[in-house]
Amino acid sequence: MNTLEIGYISKTHGLKGHVILRTNDGLNIDAEIIKSVFLELNGSQVPYFIEECRPNNTGYILKLETIDTIDTSKKLIGKKAFSLPDFVVEDEDSLSEFIGYQIIDHKLGNIGTISDMDDKTDNVIARIIHPSGKEIILPFNNDLINEIDDDAKTISFSAPEGLIEMYLS
């Protein structure tokens, strides 16, 4: 049986055994059709049937069969979670594909390499490591992006006046 690691149980939710499944970046599960999740216990993947699955702001709230109390659910905190590939939906809109791209500012030229993309809010930000080692944080939106060259792995960018200099001074 081929399973994919989808995240881990981060905490309990409520008093009736519900848990929070925190999914790995860029992964979602199909909450409508998922039937079970596998939790890593003592080096083995143990199946748990899902009675209820609904999204929340950090992942999914799960109600697992046989887990009916907060004490029982506490024992699952920190356990890695796996799923059959049929229930995993890769996030098509994930911006992590731009990690490693060079940012070329229209005034300053190459200002560095994207090290992280934070798209957890509506205001997406790119973290760039400048050749000096300093971190530059830029808003990543269509108004500032001039062109994306996937072959060269570069992004032509027009940063707001003074923003990049603020990080480099």
C-alpha cells in the first residue's frame, strides 16, 4: 500500500476526541471523500477511519472512530499523518515553485534569490536572500511583477521606491 505523508496531528479540538490535522505546505485533502488517515505509531502506519473531516484555518478538524475523549486524542498529538494518494489534492496555486528564482529589480538589478514564499494571507510576500546575506521582504503581487522567465528562473520586478534600500542600509 502506497501512502503519502500529509502532515501531523498538531493538537486536540474540543472535548469529544476531535484533533487538528496540520497539513504540509501545498497539500490539501479532499475532505468530502477521504475515508481514513494513517498515523505513525511505534514505527507503523495505523489506519483510523474518519467520521468527520472539515477544514479550519490551520488544516483540518478530524473526528476519528474510536477516539471519543480528549485524553485519548492527546495521545495522537505530534504523530505523523499519511493518506492514500486518491485523497490528496496538490495546491495548484502554491507559489513555492518560485523558490530559487532570482529577483531582478528594474533599478537595482539582481537583488537576490527567493528563499521562501508566504502565501498564507491575501498579501503574499517573498523572502529574498541578497548576495550580502541580508534578507529582503517584498510584496509579491501582479502590480510589481513585470515578467517571469521560467527558463532562466528570473522575475523582473519593480519594487516600491526605497523598499529594497531600507533592508540593505
